[in-house]
Amino acid sequence: MTLYIYQGLPPLSMKVHGMTDLNSYTKTFSSYLKYEKRYSNDTLKNYSLDLDKFFTYLSNNKIVKVSEVTTDLIQKYINSLNRSGFLATSISRKASSIRSFFSFLYKKKLISINPSKKIIVPKRLQKLPLILSITQIDELCDIPETSFASIRDKAMIELMYSSGLRLSEITSLNISSLSIEDGTLSVIGKGNKQRYLPIGSQALAAIKKWLDKRNSISMSNDAVFLNKFGNRLSNRSVQIRLNYWAKFKGINCKISPHTLRHSCATHLLESSGDLRAVQEFLGHEDISTTQIYTNVDFEHLKKVYTSSHPRAASKNKNSR
């Protein structure tokens, strides 16, 4: 069974697996995700793949009706993923997709019992994101503006760090989204939600210089960041250029556009301590997503404490 909800198409018939009574349910769930929740295409695709794998498992176990799905059955599926070597993060996402599906059916009174409510998933180890120091950020942004590509890249990297943009937000950014006079920009984030962000003074100066250069190349494309052919810069191209400058600057770690976003958020939180403001700035729907930066902030505090507190340093260090 493949939902194809991420392409805006109706789900394939559940007759593929003999589960004909789920056909109308999956269609309704597809519409709910696409039109009510307004999820991005990537998120819809993940739901489709996760549920497709689960329904294949049901079919292999000769489950043909939604009423036959039990908590124990879902738990066995989750356990089978764990035994197969899936990472805890991957299992957690698949379990979340299943929960969303059955919670939706229960909320709409299409089922009388939610079998996914009490399932247990392996505990995820929270991996703290890579954070660049302010010195590393300064070095990365110190790009010699000697060519079309370098002027563009400096503006792009400055803006990603300045405004904490996701990769998709930087590549989809249009000229019409910028307000140079006000020093602000608008982006469409996850869930098609719009938010307005400030642009730092150094990023603004780099963008002005880039726009002057850009306008001499192309006026027909509304994209802010273009390649040498006048086409919108792709996600892959942004990553390649970022890798190039990181290596050029001798930053000995693998960084991504999300590294700049993480670094921006962490530096903001270290300076302000305002978690709610950082949540709004990043466009996180749930503050628990933002709270990972409190862990990063605590790690920073712990390092300062260990190196500074007279009773925290090792005895060897204090011995004279």
C-alpha cells in the first residue's frame, strides 16, 4: 500500500493487501494531513513511507481489518524494527506516524479504541547539535568578496546565521521577501507558516552588495540566490558551497546549513536566556523542540564552571 499523499494524489486501493476497509480511512487521513495540518511535501512523504511499511507488516500477518489491529500487534511491529537494527530516532518517527493515524481515526470516531495509545518505543538518545563558536562563525563569514560566487556565498552564509534559516528557507527566499529598508525578511517555514525575522547589520551589508551584483546578471528570476546561469540555487549547491568555505577556512568539522541555524539559536539563548523568543524566532511549533538548546547552553555553562570555579578544577591543576 502506498498513500502517495505527498504528491497530492489519492491513495492506492487497499485491495493491494486485501485491506479494503482501510481504503476510505487512508483517503480521509491523507486529506487531513494535506489540507488541515498543511504539512510539507517531505513530511507527507515520510508519513506515506512509514504507514506503507506498517500496512505491509499487517498484510503479512493476515490482518485485513482495522478493528483487528491491537496494541500488542503494533508493539510487536515496533520490536521487530528494533531487532532489525533501525535507529531509535527512525523507530520513534515510524511509531509517531502510526500514532497519528490511529489517533485521527479515534478522534473522528471511526474506531472505538485507539490501539496505538500505549505502545512503547526505544528511548532516543538526545544528540546535541554541533555548534560553532562565535570565533568560528566570524572566520567562516570572513569571505573575500572577489567574485560572483564569493559575494553571493558571503551574503548567503551571513543570512543563514543571522536569521537562523533552514536550508529550504534560504533556497526558496525571493526578492519580494526582503525588506532592505526595514532590515527584515519573511519566510514560509514548516506547515506553510509565515514568520518575520530581523536581518543583522553585517548580513544586511553583505546582501546589499550581493543584490548589486545579482542585478547585473539576471532580473527575470525572483530568487534571491542564483547560480551563474541565473537559476535559483539548489539545496545541494548551498551545501557544496558551505563545505567549500568551511574547508577553505580550516574549520575541521562537517557543517551544514542546520549547523548555522543551531549556532544562531544557541548564541541567542546564551545572550538572552529567553527560550520563548528563540522558539518564535526559529518557528518551532512546540517549545520542547527548542529546549534542546537549553541543554547546549548548560553544556556551555558546565565548561565555564569547570574551567573557572576554584573548587571544580582537578587537584593536579590546583596543586602548586
